[in-house]
Amino acid sequence: MTSDINLGDDPISLCEVLDRVLNKGIVVHGEVIISVEGVELIYVGLQLVLASVETMRHFREPNARVLPDS
């Protein structure tokens, strides 16, 4: 089993993918609604943010938009 991801012609290792995610950050948003006969019984909302501490500190600063390229 290999840990390479192939996007186009250049394979990308799992370590490179994790590095990119931690440097840029990723947000996952989801909702689940359970209803019976049109009556909503349970609503669950989820927001997950995955980023490095440095990235999160950068975006906490006022007027911070884009991380500089490393």
C-alpha cells in the first residue's frame, strides 16, 4: 500500500497533503436533520476547522486575508 496521491502527472505524498492542509486550513460543514412525518425532531450542525496554530493565529489578526507564500 502506498501513501502517494496522484493528481495529474505529479504524485503527491500524504505528508505533502497534510502540510498543505495545516498551512492553509480546511473547514468542513455539515447538517443532519431527523424528522418523522414532516416534523423535525433532531437537528445537528457541525463545523470542523483543521489548521496549524500558526495559521489560526494569522487569521485572528484584523484584516488578515491570505497567508503569504512560504
